[in-house]
Amino acid sequence: MLIKSRVAQVVAGGAVALLALSACTPKEADKTAAAAASSSAASADAVAATVNGMPIPMKRLNQIMQQQAARGMPDNAETRKDVIDKLALQMIVAQQATTKGLDKTPEVTDELELTRQSILANAFVQDYIKTNAVTDDVLKAEYDKMKAQSGSEYKARHILVQTEDEAKAIIAKLNKDPKQFDALAKAQSKDPGSKDKGGDLGWFNARTMVPEFSAAVAKLEKGKFTAEPVKSQFGYHVIMLDDTRATQLPTLEEVKPQLSQQVQQQSLKKLLDDLKSKAKIEITAAAAPAPASAPAVSAVPAPATVATPVAAAAAAEPVKK
């Protein structure tokens, strides 16, 4: 009840959005690149199949197989045939669309341009990640900073009541006999998470608590309780500090992968923010949403929303954190 919701850190929206638009994740991209390197002996113009005289490059097939392998799909003759069949059907339908001139329509050219921009943007992001590896010195400095900011952990108990008078009455009883804390918590505390445990909250970092509670705990001496009720959004607390210790952190080696990713994404966010700040972005009045109005009553049903390929891809590909 006291502990604030822990929200996972979201690294810059721009960076994550760009990564989410890519056809494969950074790890998958690394595996794809490795596969391409291992098959460098193969001819650059090797063909997996032809459709009405147009080739399906072996490189494209291998890339797709690597992406599927990264998602747990086997790479065997059956799955390769399935991928080739799908690529062939896609090419056949695309050829039909070109024959009908659909590639020249405004809607399609807009989609093609958006896809081109997405591919280029992700190529830039992947290139940045590849050429800006995080050094051990940077990771060590970031870890030391994290340790310095981690502070202390506390083991405390509390009794939560609705009114200040109730809290003062409990403090008066504790002044006579501090050993009553457990019994008073079980009898009077309104915190369902700790009441049956005599108010015991276990070990916690003060930053995970509401500010008023954190400030009060930090001032207490071991074995002492608050002389005055502590007011928070939940009511009035009487707090007893049982123990204090330095925050227990995993070793640098244990957090190295996550820390490296965090540092790299922070660096990428800074770069993207800098690029955006230097760009000239002018939003026209036409882009503003139209004023809300009462829906018109019509006997004709509204057309169903058709998801574009880009929207469908975005929906199917969850944002990576």
C-alpha cells in the first residue's frame, strides 16, 4: 500500500520507436549480420528462386531464415520452402499490382516512401549501435554512479491509522512499553499488507516509499520509533526502525548486459534529441485535430477501418525495452 508503483525506465521514446519499426531486433540483426559474414563465400548474386523471370536473391532468403531462427523457428528444407513460397506469392501479387499501375497511386507511393524512411532510419540506428560500443571504463563509471546513488536500505515496521489522534494515542502507549508495537499493529493498523506481520515491511529502499514516510525513516535511529505521527496520502503512520544496511546490489558482471544496453540507449537518445533540436520542424495548422463535434446520425454504416501494412507491422512488433 505504501510502496509506490515501480515503473520500468523507458528509454527515449524516439529511440525505442525507431527500433520498434525495424524488421528485426538488434540481437536478430547481429545474428543476421553474422550469418551474412559466414556465407560471404557465396556469390553475391546467388538466386534462391525465380518468379516470372525475376529473382529471389539467396541473400534475402538467408536473412529471413536468420530472423526466424532468432525467434525459435528451425532452419531446414521445409521451412525454407515455405518462406520461398511466401516470397514467390508476394512477388506475384506485387507484379500484378505493378501491371495495374497501383505502384503509381498516391496511397501506395506514400506507403513506399514511409517504408523507405523507416528502413533508412533503422539503418542509421543499427549503424550507431554497431559503431558505438560501450567500453568497460564507461560501464564501470556508470556502475559506480549507480552504487553511489543507491543509498541505504531499511528494515522497519509501521502502524497505519486514519486520524492523528489515533496515532498519538499509539505513540503514548509505545512510550510506556515499546514492546507493544507488534500487538498494536495487529490490532489497529489499516495496512493489510503488513498488519498481520506486526507492521513489518521487511527490507526496502527509502526511494520506493512515499516521500513523507521515506524522510521519517531516514531520520530514525535503530530501535527508535517516530515521536510524532507521520502524515501521508494514506493516513497517519507510527514507524519503528529495526535495522539499516547498505543497499544490496548485484555485481557489475551480473548487470553488465542490461547496463550496457541502458548506456547505449541513453547515448542514442541524446543523439536523436540533438538531431531533432537542430532540425527545422514546422507543424501546419492543417495538422491540428478538428474540433470535436456531436456524431452525425446516419443510416449508412461507417466503413470498416483498414490497417495499412505499416500499422499492421507496428501492431505485430512489440516495443523492445
